[in-house]
Amino acid sequence: MPIYTYSAADNAGKLNNGEREAENEKALAGDLKKDGLVLLSSKEKGKKTFGGLAQLDISKYLSFLSRITLLDKMFFARNLAVMVSAGLSLTKAMEALAEESANPKFKEVVRDIASSVTKGKSFADSLRVHQNIFGDLFINMVEVGETTGKLTLVLKLTANQMKKDHDLRSRVKGAMMYPTIIILALLLVGTLMMIYVVPTLTQTIKALGVALPPTTQLIIFISDTLANYGIFVLIAVLLLGAGAWRSLRITKVREGVDKLVIRLPVFGVLIKKLNVARFCRTLAYMVMSGVSITRSLEITSGVLGNSVYKKAVFASSADVQKGKPLNEIFKTHPKIFQPVVTQMIQVGEETGKLADLLLRLAIFFEEDVNNTTKNLSTIIEPILMVIIGGVVAFFAISMIQPIYSSMGNI
């Protein structure tokens, strides 16, 4: 019977590491449960691979390939809040969460944070070492939670904000999936036709000895280029794509692209609603947590994806510090902040219920984004049909026109 090394936790969250003989991992979990322990991880002792070598922990060598996602941080914040509210110490809770994490990179990060807290550093300062992972929003809210003694509440708010952010992103990505697949399929079919179908038609058309219209010459040129220099075209496209992607890191280029995006007929409206929803919810949670309005605006600006909104919100922090009302500041940006936003903010500032009204705005725009994404496929489908029909018509007319011309000459 194999022997397993295991890590388990009792009802109080205390970790228990050891070795035990069991038929399999399921039987091991059952035996530990009888002793009041919950199995977190296990490994068969002395297990060999095919070469007779000791089994390697591949996760240690591939951890640098893993990516820490928004869901990893969301579950961390939510579960940590639950465990701390149940009476577990912060370090014990993080140690247990590290053992449960399926992401090897995040596991090491949580262990490092727990070790730092054990040595006497604050939770916020320990998180600040990994600022590139958690970001200013998470760290500042935790710092406020520690200062005010409301860490559990702050962690729950942070987890909820991450969940809403993830849901919004998922809806937008889901709505974009259909048109993306259609466009990629169109490009693939078009490329295959240019490489395998057009050359055959070209031989027939050239044999007719008629003058070729410009559109036909264009298609033949594209076909010859793809057939003879396809690998070079692919490399050129990849290089152009990589160059375009890197150019987005340049501030001026990114701002220009973001300005263009929010002016698009359908997608621009969706991007505006998405950024306003994220702005309202994040700012509401920051204010509710006790962060000053100026600092809240600075942190919220970093959460927004569109640089136009990011720039406007960040600049508003300095204006608020000078004593100017937030609603008046946003009234100077009517193209990105709808009248309902400025009106609700004005009411919130006058009544002292800014956070509550911002949350209502967030819910309103989140529902609006949800409805828009549901109807997006209905809007996009006829547009795609027109585009596909236009491409097919252009190709058919360009290739058939010379044939009809030769028949007319006869």
C-alpha cells in the first residue's frame, strides 16, 4: 500500500503536515476526515517515472509560465475575508489559501506575503512588494481596512468589485467572439481561394486574350503574391501586428486609438458604458472604504481601460483638491460622461450620499452593458452579411467580367 505525504487543515485552520498509508488519494482524504482534517494536497512518496527517476515537480519549473488572473485575486480576497471573519488569523488563512491555490506562481506570491506578515510587516506593505500583481486599488483598500479595523468588509468589497469587473469583461469578450470568428473564417477562406482557385481561373482568363479590368488585375496580383511569396507575406503581417501592438504602448498613439474607438457607431457606445460602469463602482467602493476623494479618483483612473477616461478622471483629482465640485468637473467632458452621471454625482455631493448614488449608477450601466451585449449579435449579423456579400460580389464580378467580355467579342 502506497505512502502519501500530505498537507491538511483542521476546523480552526491550523495546518497539519505528515505521512500516511492509504490505498489512494480518495481513501487518504476519507481517513483524514475521520480525524477532523481536510486534505489540501498530497503526493505519493517515492513514486517513480518511466526512466526510474524520481518524479519531478514540474510546476516549480513551469511556474514562470503561469499567469495570475483576475479570478485568482478575486477568490483570494473573497476566501480570505470568509476565513478571517470566521476567526482565523491572517497568516494562517493565507497559508491555507496558498496550499489550495492551483496556480503555482500565485501560490508562491501568497506564501511570500504570509511570511512577510509573520515577520511583522503590515498586510498592505506586504502586498506592496507585489504591486504589479495586485495594483493600487487592492493595496490601498487593504491599507484602509487595516487602519479602520474593517479588513473583512474591505476584502469583501474588493472581491465584489473584481467579480463585477470580470463579468463586464466576459460579456464584452463574449459579444465580440461571434464577429471575430466570422471575420477570421472569411480571411481563411479568401486566402485559400487566392492560393488554389484563382490561379486556375487566371489561366483560363489569360487564354481568352482579352483586356483585364483593374479589379481583375488586382485579384490576380494578390493571388500571385500569396502563391509565390506566402511565407514572406505571413512574416510581414506578423511583424506589422507586433509593431502595431508595441506602438499602443506609446502614450500619444494609445490616446489617438482610444479617442477613435469611443467614436465608433456601435462599439464606441459600449466602450463608454463599460468605462463609466467601472468608474462608478470602483469610486463608490473606495469612498465607502474611507479613502479620500482625491486619492480615490487617482486610484480609480488606473483601473479604467480607455486612456481618454483615465486622463479625465486623474486630472479631476487636482481640481477637486482645489475645491471644485466633481459634477462641475465632469460637465466639461460631456462626450464621455453622460448627463445622468453628472446629475447623480451632483445629488450625491449635495446630500452626502455620493457612494450610494455611484453604486446605483454602476448597476444601471452594468445592466445597460449586459442588454447591449445581448443584442450586439443581432446588430452585427446583418452588417457582417453585407460585408461578406460585398466581398463575394466583388470577387465574382472581377473574375467573371473578362469571360463575358470575350463572349461579347465573339
